[in-house]
Amino acid sequence: METPLTGNIRPDREPPSLKEYEKSGGYRALARVVSGLAPAEVTAIVKDSTLMGRGGAGFPTGLKWSFVPMGVDAPPGPRYLVANADEMEPGTFKDRVLMEGDPHQLVEGMIISAYAIQATTAFIFLRADYDLAEKRLKRAVAEAYEAGYLGKNIMRSAYSLEMYVHVSAGRYICGEETALLNSLEGKRAIPRARPPFPQVSGLFGKPTVVDNVETLCNVPHILANGAEWYKSLSLTAIGGTKMYGVSGRVNRPGWWELPMGTTVREIVEVHAGGMRPGYALRGLLPGGASTDFLVEQHLDTPMDFTSIPKVGSRMGTGTMIILDGKTCPVAFVLNLLKFFAHESCGWCTPCREGLPWVARIVKAIEEGQGEARDLSVLEEHCVALAPGRTFCALAPGAVEPLQSALKYFREDFERHIKERGCPWRAA
Amino acid sequence: MPLEGRVTTIYIDNLPYGVKDGQNLLQASLTLGFNLPYFCWHPALHSVGACRQCAVKVFKDESDTRGRLAMGCMTPATEGTRLSIEDPEAKAFRAGVIEWLMLNHPHDCPICDEGGECHLQDMTVMSGHNYRRSRFRKRTHLNQNLGPFLNHEMNRCIQCYRCVRFYRDYSGGRDFNVFASHDSVYFGRYEDGALESPFSGNLVEVCPTGVFTDKPFKEHPTRKWDLQTAPSVCTGCSLGCNIIVAERYGEVRRVLNRYNADVNRYFLCDRGRYGFDFVNSQRRLRLPLVDGRELVPEGSATQALSATEGGSPRPAPASSEAKGAVVRRAVARARDILHGSRRAIGIGSPRASVESNYALRSLVGPDNFCDGMTSGEHRLVGMMKDIVASGPVRSLSLAEVERADVVLVLGEDVVNTAPLLDLALRQAVRTRPEAVAEQLLRIPLWDDRAKREATQGKQGPLFVATPYPVSIDDIAVKSYRLSPDDIARLAQAVAYAIDPEGIAPLVGAADPLHVVAETIGGSLGLAARPLVIAGASLGSEAILRAAANVATALAKAGKKDAGLFLVAPEANSMGSALLGGMSLDEALEAVRTGGADTVVVVENDLTSRLKEASFRALFDSTKHSIVLDFFRNRTTELAEIVLPVATFAESSGTFVNNEGRAQRFFEVVNPDEIVSASWKWLGLLSGRGTGEEIAWDTLDDIIARISEDLPALAAIGSAAPGARDVPQVHRVPRDSHRVSGRTANVASLTVHEPPPPRDLDTPLSYSMEGSPRGRIPSSLIARIWAPRWNSVQALTRFQEEVGGPLKGGDPGALLFGPASDRTRAYFDGVPEAFAPDPRRPLAVAIRHVFGSEPLSALSRSVSERIPSRYVGITPDAARSLAVADGERVEVTVRDLRMELPVRIMAGLAEGLCALPEGLPDMPYVGLPAPAGILKRTAP
């Protein structure tokens, strides 16, 4: 089984230096690109590879790039590439692994991607808490400059690119690509309305592509080995491998690079070693805190962008959080809702006002102050905070675990209300 | 009125409607008269999609029955768009948005100043939400002291972000922002303190609820429906912003914006909004004075008081007959004087109405009429009038300024001489970049954040040449700091750059100003709508001449949409110039040597325009003096007869603004039988020696007289309908239809309901009855209200279309025709280059939005923001004088010697110093003039 993304990663040891990265084939894809491929050709290869955005939305990466106005239609001035490294989704740590473990892979992926859209400047927008990743990325960027992979006339080609590591001030909303752009500009981290899309008017009002770290890490391998190879890595129609992760009371919590489309069951039972003795699986959030619960009956679903939605959730980041039988689902959901309510940017009414209300109701239920009518208010919010009604995807994501918890664990909510307290605490 | 541009058909709840192309669904729905609630959208601030209140259901096509919710303000109205406002899901969502907002909004409507004119109240009712389901506590905030103009109550905030968008994005303020996040976002300053922006008062109208309320108004809380209101015109500067003045119990309580699509549109400055308070001043004159003694109506309760109190208390009820007797006595005395005088000189005022100045002119005769301006001001304003009345380039309206694409500002510190011009220029500089964004990126003009993102604060060319730093430097591509003469020379060089054939270069063609002028001229030459701004504030005719030359050169270069905007000194300067008359210095001469033995002064405190010695000489040389004014001041002190006159709030008349737009203001305070308009007093006086007959009785009469007499002013009659034009039953009521306590108001005096005061001068009535709302001419809009819309947001119901003209056209009458004489010759007379003299810097005038206008300076709230006098000097001068900021120096200018604190002004042009002429504690100097500055030696 090939693991292109994590082949160089040696957990708990220093990441590969530039020399080591080059020895393992690094920057060869870049050399091929800048010496012989036109930007449109790079985009075409990535399109063919079926690479889909790994940040959670699963948008085809090549297609996204192709929206950047190029050639004679292009507005004058700079273009930007931004790596979204603001990995703040609860339960998600895959980008951290990639950045800490093999920073040059991201840097190379970004240079190639930047070349495809002829960006003049690239930014890595890094989560504030990722100190180690910051250190390692900055070193990698410096090494890349030193070696002529960044800066003027990369590898003696006509292409030039500047790259910066920007450490965020630490808000969840900065992971939303347009809020990220505002934050990068020094403004309040508030999402922007689309259209115009960032590819047309993004950072500083210029054409910009924002891609997730894992997405960008795939790019050198696609360019090195071709689209067909990339597609062959996958078990499904969507190409490549995927960083999967599991947290919760399993025997071996952690991350694994597996073929795209590996089933939930294989990830949980084989790679994570199954549930710890005495703990039963009650449900799981497949791809971070803002995805709907899956339960036992869904375990054989392949983890990919098309299969998971068919069973009522989203693959999201592909890093699961397991709810076990000894944990109160109401408290579990409350914990998430408190996080989301606090991380609302305060721009649109439904999110700013709706989420705290929802969180207070769930808190009241958890603390034994619930009332029978509360559940209908919660259910209303699951509809009222749907996409299109809110300004961005934060609130719709925030109510996904709630709406599925109300579906799968409704009796737990009802017991809290009836028994005027949390049965798990009483036990 | 036909809509401009292409028309698009949209379907609202399955019925087709034609709307103007390029709008969003909310705009279109409001224009069509639908009740679609909203908060964050504002017709001037446009869409941001934050509040989610204007959700509608949008359908793909006829067969789509499911549809999807979309925000009206963020969805373009394109051909065939199908939407439903009445869709149950959309309605439920809108009610839900209100429910969310009400989670934290306090239930304090009964004690909230906004109550009864609160957009949040209206929208709550409109949405149908009425039952609180949340059982949790509301979040609370601490409030801030934001200074004398605004009250802050953050607990009421519904986070629509309008305030911060207005304050920062629209008007360029810096000391106000949004802080924190999630459900505790906070709108305020980083610490307590007066808001710095001179446009802060607009937050009263911008805020959809009671977070920012009018602080002076709060001193005597009154509900909107209990205010007596009338349309009026601001007296704060020459722009003539339209206002609605509100009265209760004989006092003016507040001023609100009155929309005029050509003038002030949605906003006012704080001088205009809060300056009205001079009307309520303790210094008001309420009774005539003869030889310094009040004529007190018989039986008046004030008799006992007046001896002990400094001010004149309002005369407590005296009978009409007694008051009439007082008026007759005063008039008889004044007539005797006039009758016996050899020659009477009438000194008018550029801040008095056309009618009052005209009345004075006809009382004393055109040859004896003085417009009340100093010779310098007289010449400047006269020149301005000539330039805009007959020049090849049109005088632009304020609204047109907002659409100019390249601007050259010559000498004017606009925020302090014509505050709203600053705001207009802040919009003008965005027009070109935004047009590019619209064209290139297809960002609709209403998509405010996308527009600002795409343009990144890029600003269309604005060039500024002033002697000292000015507010608009932050939006200028380049600011030049020059002496008044060099500003004129720069302008002349710009004119040369545009028309090198027609204009001679500056003496010494190698003058470095030519290099600068090349850039400016080039930029103006590329503009579609270039604009030149100048004014009278530096007292320089050379600047005006050169500004006119730039405009003429642009016209000759074929720029048919080129414009001029000349800032005049006072509210009716242009009206005074159109009346014609001598200057104050000539009047002085007429008294001293021309055989005049009587002066009649109207609404003009001459100490603000004459040096002390000249002022004294005027009263020493004249035998008789009759002064008509609002206040006790130095001029009234010296007068033989003082007649108490009505302010703009108690009288009606016409002002002509800087553009040449005649606008009518209407009395809102029921005038006393004694305190009446100057033109009324003068009418009584003018029946000279022939018994009781008077020259004119009503406003209609005098306007008719003016129209016949003076062709240049003939059009003032069409500024608004006259009393005679509107039948009694269709008079516009000054009271709202909900006015309460109509009889209780006077119950302490009489148990009978007195008949409403008669108003023979205006087409308005002191009553709650009259013309139905839909039939009110735009010039008579006395309040903004519509069924279900109790707040100022009801304005959309008065407009042809959102942001467009008022129904029936905007009020006012333009006295100057379109640009004529395209071939007009250039003005000559370019001054020589300014030679700085370090020992005798040239003192130039510097103005302050709060303080440099004498009437508003008397307002209690405004007075808190007035700086005290100082002398501005350059850092170099400070070094050579060895003085620090704030240290006192001795300034000698002309024959005046003053001890003033130093203000070191980085950026003040070399060889200049600045004096804040016009501040209340600053005497009249007569600037510009060379000054001597000496460091004070220790006593």
C-alpha cells in the first residue's frame, strides 16, 4: 500500500531536512513543472487526478484553480495562493502531522500550485497553537529560498514566488477561507459573501486560491507520478489516499494514510484497534465536530466524499471522534455547541444569537433544568441554521452533531428532561 | 417619473413588476412598496447580508415550487427573478430572526427614547414575532460616555453593524469600532470620550434601535408623535442641508435629517444637527428695547422678574392686546426715527433670509442697503456669484459632488467650512475604483463589502492644496501645503496645463508648481466629471479667479460635465449677493461722511465683522440706531431701539445655498405676537409716515414683491408652495395624527381648548388635521412616517425609488441656469510667488466645525466641543521662538495684540501662522494679515 503523503514522516523525530527530502524524490516534481509544463497543463493534470479539497468540502481542486482569471482576461496585479493551515476543527490533527512531519512536502506542493495559477505570493496561514509546525515550516521555507526553490527565478525558470508563514491569532472562524483572507489582511475575521469568489477577488481584492494543507501535499505526488497513478491509489472514483484519524476510547487512537474509500469499520476496528475493553461504540462524528453522527449501522460505509453523504453525514476532515457508551451524548453535544457558540464571529444573527441559545438549552437539559418544549426549539434551530440562512457554514456545521444526536440519541435527551438530571452523572 | 436605465421584470408572489436594472431584491421590493423587514441594509450604506432579516423565498422558475431562502439584500433582481415575500417558510424565518434579536434586546421600550420611532419595534411587529420562549438571562454591556451628542445604551444593540460601517467606512472616522466577537460584540470607542467625527450624530438615525440616541433631546424626553415638526433648512453653513425641526412647549427639541436627493441626502453634520439650540438660548430677546429698557406688555408676569434676571424670561401670558400695544409702541418709535432721519443705512446679514434682507432693502432703498458683509467677503461672494451664475461651468449640487471622479480642492478646509462636503468627497473618491470593480469583476454597486474588498480603499484622484493639514488629506492622492497666493498660482498653472494656448504660464516658466500642475492637469484632463472646489475661507480672490480659470479651461477642453463647487461663508451669502448692496466698509463710510444719521441692523452682530474701533465709530457717528436681532449682544447693547426677531425656527423664509438653490424654511415654533420675523418687523416699519398700512402682510406677499422687483431672485417663489397655493383643508399639519395631550398641554392656563394658532404665511398648519400623507409636496414634508414605518426608515415611502428623488421631485429652485458662455475669457491677475518672512508670518484663518459658526456656537451641546483660541505656528517657527506646544505667545496682527497659546502645526506651510478667527473667544481680525509673534517674557 502506497503512502505518498506520509512516506517521509518519522513520528517523534525531526522531519526530513531539505537534503533528505530531495533524496526521497522531493522537488523533482517542481523541477519538471517549472522547466516544461505550462500553468494550464499543471491545472489539467490536477483536474484529471480527481483531487478533491481535503479541508472538508471536497471541492475539485483543479476546477477551483481554473476559475482564476488567466492570460488576457486577467486583471493586472498580483495573485495569491494561501495554504489553509488553520486546523481548528475539534478532533482534527491531520494537517499538523503533515506539517510537522514533512514540511517541505507542503512547500513544494504550494510552489507547484502557485505556479499553476501564476501566483506571485503564497501564504501559509497557520493555526496559532502549532508552534512546532511553525518552527519547522519556517525552517523549510528558509531552506527552499536558500536552494532557489523560492524567490526570484525558481530553479532558473522565469517563475518567481515569495512565501510567508503567517501565524493566526487563533479563532476557529479563520479556517473559513474568506474569514481567513480578512484575517490575513489584518481585518476582523468575518466571512465574506460569495460571489465574488476568492479566485476572482480574494486576498487584498486580488485573485486568490485557498487550499487545505493536505490537498496541497498531494500535488507534488500527482505531478511526479501522474493522474492515473493517483487515481489508482483510491478504492473509489475519487483519487488518492486520505489522512484518516480516530480519537476517543479506542485501543490505538491516531492517524493513518489509507486509500480513499476505506470503510469506517476498517479504520475503527483494524487501524484504531477497536473499542477499549468495557467501552461500546455508540456513534461517531466522521470528520470533525461539525459533521453528523454515524452509528453502528453505518460502519461499512466507505469514508469518502460521496458515500458518507448518502448515509446522512459528511466526510469532513476524515478524522473521527468516537462516542462511547459510557459518555453522555448530551454532554458530548453540549461541549461541541459551547465551542461553536463561542467561536461564532458575531456577524450574522442566526449564528451569533441562535448558537448560544441552543447551547444554553442543551446545558439546561444536561443540568436537569430541561423542559419538554426545549426539544422542539432545538429541532427548529437545526432547520433555521441551515446553509443559506446563515452567512457562512459555521452554524450549519455546528448543528449537524445536534440534529443527528436528536435523531439517534433522542431517548437520552428525553431521559435528562424526565429525570431532571444527567443519568451518567447520577451513575 | 420614468426610471432611468434598463427595466427588469421580476415576479413577487407571482405578480410581475418592472424594476430598475442592477438593484437587489430588497431595494426593488421597498421601491415597489412592499413591507419587507431589514436591519443591516441601509440605502446609503448598502448591503452586507449580516442580519438575515430580509429573507425571501427565491424560485428558479415557474415550475419550481420548493424554492430556497435567500437574503433580499444580497440577491440581484435579474430578469425573470421569482420571489415570494409571503411564503410561510420565509415569514417564519423572518419572525425567527426577530426572536433571536429579542433574546438579548431589553424590554425597555416604555422608557427608551427610541420608542415610537424605533425601526426594531416596527420590524418586530411586521415580522409577527410576539412571544418570548427563551427563559435565559439577557447579556449586558457597560455603556460609554460618548460626549455631548450621543447617548450610548449597548444593551439594546442588535449588532446590525450599521454604526461602525457608517462611522468608519462611510465617513472615515477612526475612534469608533466593533470589539469582541460572538454574542458579545461591542460597538463603541476603545475608551470613554467624545466621538471625534463631526458626523457622529447620524448614528441617531443610522442605528435601527435605541443604542445611539440624541443626547440633548434626552434632556426632555418626548415621543415622536408629540413633537410639532416642520421642514426647514440648516443655518450652519452655506450648503443648505434640509432638516426637520421639532418643537415642544415652545422650545426646539431636535433636528433630524430631511432627505433631499440633490443636497444632503441621508446625512447631516453635527453642527447642523445640534446647533439649533441657540434658538432656546437664555440670551434670546423676547421684548423690544427702547433706550436699553424693555417694553413690557401690561399685565405681564415678567415685569417683576425682568429687573432682577439677566436674561429675558418668556413673557408669561399677557393679553394679545397688551402685546399688540408693545409692538405698536416700538414700531411707532422706530418709525419716528426713520421719518426724521436724513439718510438711513440698512445693514443686512448673509445669515438672514432673502425676505428679511429684501425687506430691509426696500425700507431704506437699494442705494442705502448694505449686505452686511465686510468688503473682503462682499467682493469674494460677489465674485462667486458671478462665476457660477454666468460661467462656462455649472455649480454642482452636493449630490453631484458625490459622483465626481477627479477633484481639485483649492484652499478650503471643507470639514470646517462646509462639513457635509467632506462626507460627499469621501464618496466621490470611491466612484471611479468602484466603477472599475463593477465592470471588471461584475460586483454590483450595492454589494458594499465586496466592493470595498475589491477596491481595497483605492481612491479616485483627489488633489488638495491648503495652507495647513485638512481632514480630507487621508483621501487625497496628494496634498500640497501652500500659502493662499501659491494656491492661486498652482491653480493657474493647472489651468495652463489644461489649456496652454489660452493661458500664460506663471512668471518664470520653470516654477516648480508647473511640475505639480502637470500631474493635476493631466488627471483632470482624463476625468469624465472633473470638479474644482474653492471658497471664501482664506479671503483670497486670487484663488477664486484661478479656480474659475481651471473650470473654464476644462470647459474649453470639452469637459461638458465639469463642475465647480464654491463654498460660501454663510447660510444665505449667495442670496445676499443676489440682492446686491454695499459692503459694510462702504456703509461705515456712508455713516461717517455720507450724511447718513440712522442705521438699521438686521441679524448681524457687527463685532464679528468689524474691528473694535470701526464698530465704535459706527455707533458714535450715527445719531439713531435700530437693531433687529435674536440675542442680546454688543450690537444690541449700543442700539437705541432693539426689536426681538424670530429665528429660522419661529419664522419662514428663503435661503439661497452656495449652489444657487433657493430653499424655503418654515416656522415650527408658534411665533409670539412680539417676536416675529425681521421681514415682518420691517414691513411694519416701512409704512413710513402714512399711517398704519404696511408694505406686505404675509410671506406670499413679500415673495411676490421680490419676484417682481428682482429678476435674479424671481424663481424663489417656486422653492415651495405658498400659503395661498394650498387650500386650508390641505394644509400640512405640523402635529402628527397621534399627538397626545393636545388639551392637557395648556390645562394649567385654561380649561378651554384654545383655537390653534393661525398661520397665514405658510401652507402648514398648527394642527393635526390637514393634507393626507400621500398628497404632500416634497418641500412640505414635515415628518417621515408611513403606516407600519414609524422610524426614519419610512423614507422609502416618500421616494420615487430607494435612494432616488422624492416623489414629485426634490424641493428647491435653482436660480442659476445651466452653464452658459463656454468661451468666457480667463480672469487675469495672478499673484506673485509668496515670499515667506520668518519674522512676520502671514496669519491665515483656520476654521472649526464647532465654534467658527456663531449661531451654533451658542448651542449647549456644541459649546462643549469648541476649542479655545490659539495661534498655529510651524515647527520651524516654534524652534526659532523656542516655544513648546501650549506655551503662550504674544501675537500682534493689524492693530490687535493677543496673548495666545501656541499650537505647533506640522504641515503648516512655511511662512504662515494660523488664527481661528470666528471662535467665540476670538476677536475679529480681518485675515489674512501679517503677524508678529513674540515669546512671552517671564513676568
